[in-house]
Amino acid sequence: MALYIRDDTVDDLASELQKLSKAPNKTEAVRRALQHELDRIRQEVPLRERVAKIQEKFRARMGSKKPNFDMKRFTDEMWEL
């Protein structure tokens, strides 16, 4: 099945990509670009997983939660009040 590019801007982008990537034709340039984008999206780590990893690193560095921690006292000591 053929892919027809009817938008002049998209056609210009495909031509530029063909030249810069040294693809034999625009179809190959578009195929490579689409494949590259699909590969990139498939390898992308979801935000929830990235945040969980950051939180895990934070907990490892900061240690366990201290339920009796007094932030006011800590701040006063830090500022020597």
C-alpha cells in the first residue's frame, strides 16, 4: 500500500530527512523515521516507574522515616536559635 504525502511541509521534512540520512528515497527515510520513533516509544519507561525508582533511591539514602522527628527543633538548631 502506498503512502501519499499531501502536506507540503511534511513532504519538505521527508526530503530533508532523506538528504541528511542519505536514504535512497523518501519512502525509506520515512520508514526509518517511523521505525526509530516506534523503537523509542517502546523503550520509554513510564513516569510511574521512573518516580518509583527515584523514591526508592531517596529512601535508601535518607534511611527509615523518623515518626518523632521535630522539624521545628531541627530548624532552630540549624539556625542556632
